[in-house]
Amino acid sequence: MNIAFVINQTHKEETVFTTTLLAFKAHKRGHTVLYIGLADFTYHNEDNVGAYCRVLKPTEEVEDPEELLEMLRDREKEYVDAYDMDVLWLRYDPVVDMINRPWASPTALQFAQLIKRRGTWVINDPDKLVEATNKFYLEYFPKEIRPKTIITRSYQDVVSFLDQQNNKIILKPLTGSGGKNVFLVKEDERHNLKQTVEVITRDGYLLAQEYLPDAANGDIRFFLLNGDPIQVDGKYAAVNRVQQKGDIRSNIHQGGSAQQANIDDTILATVSKVTGKLKEDGMYFVGLDIVGDKIMEINVFSPGALNLASKLNDVDFVGLVLDDVEKQIEKRKNSK
């Protein structure tokens, strides 16, 4: 089958990305891999929608993910109609282009909606991704799994919230990723609060959350597939991300380290409270960020670290994901 991965830009992809490993293993299974940048879509009329893709055929020899990326980067783009794409997998980060190409993410999402209407399976469902372009999406889920939160641009709102939360809160951009501009604010740091709020709100709204003591032990990235926990040989696709000493951010590319996660009944009970809506929303591949019995973020665009989960647990979670993708495509073909 033809699997098209929508990424920000090919030259910005890295060998350690989950997308790269998905593409590499899909190629090894005999599938054609297409890479589509956010600026590569084209629309001529309702019967002619597609993209200029970097295409890697299954007959081409590729030794490892690094070689896969090298070959794709050197490849001339060619037009592929959406009718010839079995899967359009949205694996880009909307935040990456927010400043220099603010048009890129929303326009690509509109193209994905058109392509979905023409019959191609789009992961995750672009109609619902419109609601999930920032951290507001978490507020659609049950209150008991959400940390206390406010979303605002008002400095006074933040001051009041800090008072209510025993002088300890987390501040971060409403639209953001990768741990950028995330701050822990305590009583003795109030003198910097106004400046911190100004830094975050310079590019949009601010999100303030209660500080959870369990966050000192990092967070757990927990993966779901079609609403269910990803599990192989009794092991869950999850990673315990632990921050560097003196840092509150556990993101791997912000210096955090990855450890095998201990998945207990509390975590599973928390996850069970969001799976129904995620499946209903067509959020096929999702990464939850969990602290204690709270979900801090729901990652629905390009959740990473599945490769780390596989290594730490010594199982092939990526293979299980691709098994299911193949099954879903076969079902769709048989239903036509």
C-alpha cells in the first residue's frame, strides 16, 4: 500500500523520530513511502487533489532509518493524487511553523479534510484535529483526570491562580510543544512573574496549571492505538520521562532521560476515562502525558518516543501499529 506521511519539512526530520521508524518499517514490509511537506499540497478541482511527494519504492534497498532519510531528501518531488494514497498520516508539529509559516499548518489541515472526503484514510481524523490544535483539547475530557487549569492573557488572572494554588504553578504557552517556555513559578519568584507572563503571551494565550508533586518523578508518555493501550507481551507502550536535575521539563530533547515505565492500576484507570472519546473523535494514534492520576497533555499530531518504548521494553510496538494499519486498510478496501 501507499503510506503518505505529512511532516513539516523533510530536511527537518531526524533518524530518532517516531515518524522515521514508522516509515522505515513500513518500507521494509513492502509498502511505498511518501513524504509530504506542509507546503506540498495542491488543489486543481474537487476531482484533482494531491501533493508533490518524495517517494520511496519498496524495491529500493534501504539499510537503516538514516539512509531512508538521506534518500528521501535527495529525491525529486513528484505529483501523487490523493486517490493513490491508502493512508495520509499527519505527523507534523503545528508549533514548528507557527512563527515563520503561520499559514502552513491550518492550510495542510484543510487539505487533509478534503482528502478524507475523497475516501483516503487520514490519521488522525482532520475534522477533529481542528479542535485539537492546542492544549485546549484536554478541557473536553472528564474533570477528574485534568489538573486545575486556567487559560488567559491576563497577568492578574495568573496572580489570582497562584494565590489559589498555594503559590506553586506551572506556566506554559497554550500553543506549544517540546517544553519551550515552560516555567515553574513559586512564592519567592513572584518578582519575575509579570515578565514571565509577558514572554509567554507574546505569541498567544497562556496556560497555567496546578503543580503536581508527582511531577518531581517526571511524567509518563503512554501510547494508545484506536482508543486502546498499545500492549505487546504484557508490556505497555510507555516511557517514564525524567527531567534533568534543576529542570521541570521532562521532554527528551530538552535533556530529559527515558526509563522503563511502571504502569499501575492508577494509570490504567486514568487512561480508561479518555479512551472512549479519543476513539469517537477518530484519534487513532495518541500519546498521553500522565503525572500521577492526571493527564497533563493529549498529543494527537505527532507523539514521539514510541521507539524508546520499544527499546526499553525489548518489544516491537511499531510493528504492532503497522499490523493494525494494514488490517484497517484491508477492512476499508473490503467494505467498498
